[in-house]
Amino acid sequence: MESSGNPNPIASPDPQPTGGNAVAPEVTTASEASEASAPVLSDGTLPANQELWQQSLGWQPSETEQAKLQALYKGIIEGNIKLNLTRLTEPAAFWEKHLWDSLRALRPWLLGELALGKPDQAPKIIDIGTGGGFPGIPAAIVFPQSQVTLLDSTRKKMVFLQQLVSELKLSNVRTVTERAEASGQQEQHRGKYDLALIRAVGPVTVCAEYCLPMVRYGGMAVLYRGQWSVEEAEALTEAVHLLGAEVTEVKAFETPLSQGTRHCIYIKKIAGTPDMFPRPVGVPVQSPLP
Ligand code: SAM
């Protein structure tokens, strides 16, 4: 396992996200959502930040992609009034913690360092526990040749996202309302995806158990994390071994505006996942691997 960027991520000055180091800190929890009402925006325009994209990713969105990202922002802000999808409603915070954060993890594919999918086949991407559509919708915008599945167990969010992707004319996106534990045992999802993404859904080995059964042999999963500890690294190494995979890289970096700590864990599927995984609904959380 290789680590790069931050030589000592555990010593980062960033505060721990809610619930320990399980999730990126900016995502609204159910309790936060019920307390907070969505702030009204003074100006609904996202910053372009082309230089920041270029400096931090070596990539920047095209005009078409920028227009789609802007439309996504507008749609989420409107949906937020009823659904409390995010507390990050200011343009700069939304840009950094939803858009940039979603796409930073995809840098190896944006830059062509890793192949997305098999030759001559539309790459299949799944975002597990997509919530308000992150990171799956930004991924669908920048990889229009891919087929993106947004999976979440909360029906009202998925009804909203289905409407939103249709307004954004993202014909490469479908939504599935289901628990990851159920999807991972179904023929139409099991071993079918080239790339699985998961951000802010739970403890790291739970995320691995949700993702890896749905990844094909040779495919990858990316776990989006805030802080990262030695204990998590050790548990994940054991868990992914049980699931037929190996951690190939842990990438540490800071967000470009507020210097928040992030880690992306890249995992490759190198064998079949035993039939018993994912375990029945609720079990991965109640008895996390290994
Ligand atoms: N990924 C989004 C983000 O980073 O902004 C949303 C994160 S939100 C905190 C967690 C989401 O995961 C919720 O929408 C929840 O419904 C979903 N979720 C949690 N456990 C799940 C499971 N077992 N199967 C499917 N969705 C799940």
C-alpha cells in the first residue's frame, strides 16, 4: 500500500468529522438536517476557478461541463428547500466540498492515467449512498461516455435525483432505490461495475463490504475519507482481502480553498468476492469486518 501527499495524516490539524473519521465532514447528517434550514443565496453563480482546477487536478471542466455543474448547483439548491440535501449552499463551499471533492478522487481517470472500463464498452460506475448525488453526478458530467448508477436507500432523495438528472439531460445516469447489501447480492449488480464510489456512508470496512461485491474482476473502488488512521488502514487491509481485493493506493491531500484533510483509498478487485458478502441488511454495520 502506498501513501502520498500528507506524510503524517493522523497528525493533521483538521478536526475529526462527525462520528470519528468515518466520513467527510461537510455532509449533512439527518440530525443536522432537521435543525438547519437552507440559507438563501445572494448569487446563484458558481465560481469557475479554472486555475484552481488546473493547479490541483491538472484538469479543468469544458464550457459544457461547467454549465452542467452550474445547473447541478441550481438544482440542488432548489431541492434543498424541501429535502435538506446539504448544508453547503454557498457557491464557494459547494464548489470545493461537493464538486472539487467529488472529482479530485477521479483524477487518475480524468488524466487518463488509469483506463476507465474495458476497451469498446461504456464504463460502468456506481455511486453507493449517493445522497444528493455526490460524487456520482459530477462523475457522470465529466465522463459522459460512462453509465452511472446512483444507489441510495432513501426513496425521496432518489425521486428527486431522477427528476434532477432528467432536467440536466444526463441520459447516462440511472437511479436505484435500494440497500447496498441487497444490490450486492443481485445478478444485475454483482460484479458488474468498473468503478464503485462511496463517500460519507459509514466506517471504512462497511464501505468496502458495500462496494466490492459490485465491482468486476480488475475493477476499482474509491473510498472517500476525511481523516485516516493506522487502525483504519489495518482493518481495511484485512477486510479487502476477505472481499477479494487489495488496497493499491492511499492518496492524502488538502482541499484547495479551506485546506481540509482528505484521503482517497483506491482498491482493486483481484479475485471473486465470496458469496456470503455483502452480508444481510444491517449486518455490515452491526458487525464490521474483519
Ligand atoms: N454520498 C453523499 C455525499 O457524500 O454527499 C451522501 C452521503 S449521506 C451522509 C449517506 C447516504 O448513504 C444517505 O443518503 C443514506 O441514505 C445512504 N445509505 C446509508 N447506508 C446505505 C445502505 N446500506 N445502502 C444504500 N444507501 C445507504
